[in-house]
Amino acid sequence: MRAGFASDPNQARGRLVPEEESSFRSCFMRDRDRIIHASAFRRLKHKTQVFVEHEGDNYRTRLTHSIEVAQVARTIAGALGLNPELTEAVALAHDLGHTPFGHTGEDALHEMMLPYGGFDHNAQAIRIVTNLERHYAEFDGLNLTWETLEAIAKHNGPVTGDLPWALAECNTGFDLELHTHASAEAQVAALSDDVAYNNHDLHDGLRAELFTDDEIAELPIVGECFDEVDRMYPSTDAYRRRHEALRRVFGVMVGDVIDTSRTLLARSGAETVEDVRLLGYPVVQFSPKLWAQLKVIRVFLFTRMYRAPSVMVKRAEVSKVVEELFPIYLNDPRQMPARWHAEIEAANSETALARIVSDYIAGMTDRFALQDHARLTGSDPARV
């Protein structure tokens, strides 16, 4: 049953360019479907989550991560009586703005863009869905509803102070009320991201042999889950034991978000989605106890996985790819494909040109960035 504080598609604030509504899909369903059919969404299949895309077929990519986030988000939204289609749309779109090579690529591109306003992947996601996807005859972008745009922009909380330029541009034309919290659906998508990566990064780190089952069994939550599996299935093989334990970790996190958020929503007195926005605090949260336990897991992942020596070698190599591509395109932008040339010619400043170059590089997949870098520099893409 849908809660009163859920986002109602029949009360949606509309799109920047008015469209006739579908007779068989709600406006949030259409938003979700447009995101799935977007070019930027397809490219996520060859973009790094932690490991560079070609390092192994079984590691998560940005696409598989986004699908896992959407699965978690639908489950939590259903349990809390929220709108599942809006929640799913935000979950599927939340990483659209990521560069090749994950956060490493983002850090490198941000450094290159510092003289021109910097780079932020969340703001870039908004830029993609409002401008850079150019398939429809009547508008640039996907012409998503206000609610979906708000949720993408604010799923991590209010955005105040100096806005990333890409977000400021969008907000000028379609005020997303960035000073408030987003809907509960957006908050669910944000917490689902945490649930998904905390679980699958443990799994991918084990597969990469950066740490062992015994080592993660020393972590909070994880150890209890291994103990339960050992009691129930004492003779199972090591791979099944690992999977059974980690899926229980997954379940603990999801159950905690649902139980904690139900309590917070009930105590808040929120009766409408506007009430949720104006509460001044998020209503979708982990319990304080579980949040403290997840901090321990995150510290472990940071030191043993994200900053593992082998990962750091790759970080340095792929950072160099982005750092060398940017000035090449900035100095000779006609190296970019012909469909970008009209924009390049219309650029009236170095900042405008740099932002076009940033859009182009940010949209690259890992493999295309490596191939283009090899083409332009004569380097060997196999070295990365």
C-alpha cells in the first residue's frame, strides 16, 4: 500500500518541455525507461567500479553496480510504501555522470578542470539527462520530470554553497529547490548505493585475492554471518560458504534500513512528500549501531582494496591517460568526432571549450579512453 508521503505520479510537477502523458505508463515509469535506453546508461557496462573494466569479466562494472542498486532500492521502497518506479529511476541514473576509470578518472578530470569550474560526477549526471543525451526531436536530454531530476541532484542530501557549474546551469532553468532534502525515494536510492557497494566490494576484493575469507570474518556483521553459515552448512565448499555469508551481510543491511526508516518516518509525522523534504534531516537511514559497523568495513575496504598496491599502480596509470587526453583535445579539439565540431566552433571562451572536452572525456568507456590515448600518443593500451 502506498504511503501518504510517497511521491505520487499524478501530482508530479511536470517536465521542462510539456509532453502528452502516456495512457499506460506513469510519468516515473517513462523516466525510468528513458534512462535505461540512454546511451550513457549503455556505456556504464564498460566503466570501472573498482577494477579497470578489462581486468576481469566477473568484477562489477558501473552498469552491474547500478542494476544491483536498483534491485535493493525497489525492495526497500516497496517495504516502506514508496513509489518503486521513481526510486528505480534514480538508482539507475545515479552513476550516469561517472568518467572512465571510476573515481580515479573523476579525480584526474577534476584536476584538469579546476581552472574551468571543476568536475563533479553527480552534477554531470544531471548534465547528461538535461543536455547531452540528444535523441529526441523536441528537446535535448531526456526531459525527465522535476521529481526525478530533483532526486538525482539531491539524493545525497541538500546541495548548498557554491554549486557545481553543471548543476547550476540546470537549476537556472528548472529550480530543483536544492536547499531542501529530496523525496524519500531519492533517499532510498542513496542508501541502496551504500548497501550494494559495501557488499559487492567485499566479494570483488575476495575474488581479486586482496584479502581472505578469514580476514573479513574478523569484521563486524561479516563474522556473525560466516558463523551462521558454518552452523547451518558445516560441509559446504569455500565458494558457497563465502556467497552464503555475504548474501546474509546484504540482508542485514537491507533489513536495518527498512526497520530504522519505518521508525523514523513514523516519528517524523510526515504526511506528504513535501513534509519529507522540509523535515531538515533524512528519514531513510541505517541505525546508529549498523552505521558504526559499516564504518569499520569501509576503513578495511579503503586500506585493503581501494588503496591496495596493485590497485594504486592501476590508478596511477589510468590517471595519466586522462591527464594526457585533456590537453590534447583542448589544444586541438578537432581531434574529437565530427558531431562535436559545431559545439566546438560555437564555444566563445576557453572555459566553454574545456567543458566540451570534459563532456567528451567523461562520456568515454575505459576501453575507448585507452584506445584513444594510444591513438593520440602512440602508447600501448595493453600496458594499463
